[in-house]
Amino acid sequence: MNSTAPLDVGDHQHATFPDGLDLECGVHLPSLDVAYRTYGQLSPKRDNAIVICHAFTGDQYVAETHPQTGKPGWWARMVGPGRPIDTDRFFIICMNVLGGCMGSTGPRSLKPACAEGKVERWGTDFPPITIRDMVRAQYKLVRSLGIERLFAVVGGSMGGMQVLEWAVTYPHMMLAAMPIATAPFHSAQNIAFNEVGRQAIFADPDWYGGRYWEHNVVPARGLAVARMMAHITYLSEEALTRKFGRRVRQEPKDAQAPEASLAMFGDVFEVESYLRYQGSAFVRRFDANSYLTITRAMDWFDLAAEHDGELPAAFAGTPVRFCVVSFSSDWLFPTSSSRYLVRALNQAAANVSFVEIETDKGHDAFLLDEPDFDRTVRGFLCGVADHAGLA
């Protein structure tokens, strides 16, 4: 895979906060941009807003054509008129996370002030952030829209971590929470997977100490390998077998391609071709330094850390109504992690329901066609709305 020029982040709908943001690491960001998209109409009482938190490699384009890839929004099947998250009833807000590369402040952003007017990107100088920092940036955007209380916060995977952080940091700011395919802390196995991805980026000859844009390149091969490895964890063995098995496909011979020596008679397994496509597509829309920044934020996530390891204490007295969802074949965030979370919520006397969806689609099931999951989302949100008297 050849290196390509640095991605163009383009123009995005965003809000700028000149007062910046105090990060948990002790650094003050002197200015903060939050890129976002909204869908539906905010009610006169401003009581129907739902924040959707995106997963690691997602962004704010949840329900519309993506401006870079031309593909449908990552949750277009779930969000829209008459859909499980119904924009005829709810006002949806989705924000690119702090540290991201689709318009929110992150490593690709320009530093607010540089000596002698020099234009310089943050790059690896971007300070370490946490999931809580992401949520606090989102909170600023929500309040700037004149919303004093959210109807719900919903998200899967890393988005589910944000949902849990919202519920812990701003429990009186929301009526309901739906953490999906997630956990209250990142496991040692998941931290290990993230580290392999980071090391692949560091090993790329186009890494240049994280200042690759100065050389008009990106560490494409390392970033692609990181994406390929991570993508495997989003699937299940059953899904890979059903979709690809051991089938091979004929590919054009290219003597210059590094993988040419690995293919027998020009053939490659279909699963190999699929992963290469995923890696190639990823480097055209994601920034390597954002990859590093966000994976570290996920690794440090642990809701019980401030409570001497006692997770129920994090939810003590919470007024939030929870619906926790897991998927039976998800081995990245297994059902056992969701059950651990549910037990802690029960011990905190929280209002919580729990659903495990039977599927062989793995962690990515929340992004795919799963009728039982659709019914769960629709049922929970409509049930809470009806109970709250939401029109």
C-alpha cells in the first residue's frame, strides 16, 4: 500500500468555545471546536434531545451520506423518520469526539497560537485525553444549544463508554441511558489489541515521529495494519466463516506489491482481500495521531477507579433509567462485562433493564441488521418517552 497525502478534514458544522476546556491531565486547551450534526426538530419544551455517541472510528455523520466516503451514515438504518430512533419524535445530536479527525479539536487541528504567526498542527503534542474529557466537550455543545436536560444518551462500543460517563458525570442532565456492546472499563485484552495497532503505526517508515504531514505523507501501511487487526476483533469466527470460509479469489499480479510473494499462483483468501480493503479505505478517512489519542483514552477508561474499585459507588443515587444491551457472540466486549455492569447498577438501586441479543455477527452486530436489537432500542426509548409524557 502506497503512502498518500494527509487527509483533508474539510469544512464541518461546528461550535467554537473560546474559553477552551480543562483536561483531566491538567492541560488547558485554549480553544475548543466541536463538530456535530443534528436530525429532527427540538421540541418547544426542549425535552426530546438524544445524544448519540459514536464508536472509535465513527464520526458525527450518523444518518446521512458521509461527505468523504459517499457512503450512508454509520447508523442510517437506525436513525430517521419512523426508525427505531425516530426523528419524527426525537431531536438527535451526534458529535465528533474530542481528539477525532472530522472537525472537532484533535491532533489534526491547528494550535491556537504559535510564535511569529507560524501555522502548526498539534500532532503528537496534542495532550492526552480521557473519555470524560470527550463527554465534557459534548456537554458544552449540548448546553450551547439551550438544552438543560437530555431525553437520552445512546451509543455502542466506545460510544457506550461515553454513555456511561455521561450517566456518572452528569446524572441529572439525562432521563435515560442506553450503553450498547460496551463495558465500564477497558480489559487487559483490549488494551493489548490497541497497543499492537499503535506499534504498527510507529513501525511505519512514514511515521516521522508523528509529524508525517510535514513530509506530505501518512503512515498508511501501519495505520492500515492497525485497522485490519482491530476489524478482526469486531467480528466473530462464525461471521468470518459464513462470509468468507476458506474461499480464494484471483487478484491481478503485481510484482511490486509486498504481498505478492505471499500469494500462491496469484490467489489470495477472500478474507485477506476483505481486510486489505478495510485497511485501505480507513487510511483515506482517519488520522494516525487521532488513532493513538483515542485508543489511549479508551485504555484509561475505568469508571470504578475513583471509587476504590467499587463500581456501584459510581452510580450511587442515580436517577437515570438504563437499558444495557450485549450481543452473544461479542468477544471484544462480552456479555459478561455487561452483566458485571448490570449487577453494579442493581447494587446502586438504579432502574436498569438488560437484554442480550442472540447473534453470530460479533461486536459489530449493533451496526448491522438485527431485528431484535431494533425492537429493543425502539421499545426502550418509546417506553421511557411514553412514561415521561413526551409528546
